Amino acid sequence: MSSRPPTIPLQQQPPKLEQPPIKMCPCGQFPDGLLIEMPERAKYGRAMGSCCGDWSVEFRNNYTQDPQETLTRASKAWNDAPRAPESDVFPPEPAAPPSAEPETSH
């Protein structure tokens, strides 16, 4: 009789969260996303850009346990925070890829 350790089921990966568009950080860079500091099920949290970690905003989380809702609320607070006009912008749309067709001269 062999004694095997009990099988432990693998935890499922949580669903990937969709980062809403976020405005430029006051440091002058466009963050790739927001870093959120918040105790579990807290009323308030703090969000900062992934670019520098120097600028942050407080947001009301209202005790939600839904990570997507928390990210949406943090993004809204980030975008609604007052900024200088030159940093009150969203990142530019990505440029179209160059055409694969070679140019010909006539």
C-alpha cells in the first residue's frame, strides 16, 4: 500500500482585468496601468501610475470585492484629478503599421 500525499487542486487564474484608458501622469509619462493600494474590502484606496510612483490619488471603493469595479473606480479618480493642461491628455492612438507593399518609382 503506497502512501501518496493528497492531491491539491490548482487554483484558477483570476480573469485578466481590463484597464480603462488613463491620462498622462503629472510626471509627464503615460503609465501602462495603475498600481492600487488598498486593504481588502476597504472603503477607500489609493491609485498611482506605474510610471513613477510619485503621484497618487485617493478613490472611494465602497467596500466592493469586484477587482474590475475597483480598477474602474481607481481609473476614474485618476482621470478626474486636476492637472496642468499639458498633462490632461490620454495617450495617442497607436500608428497604423507600415504598408507591406514596396514603393515603386515610375
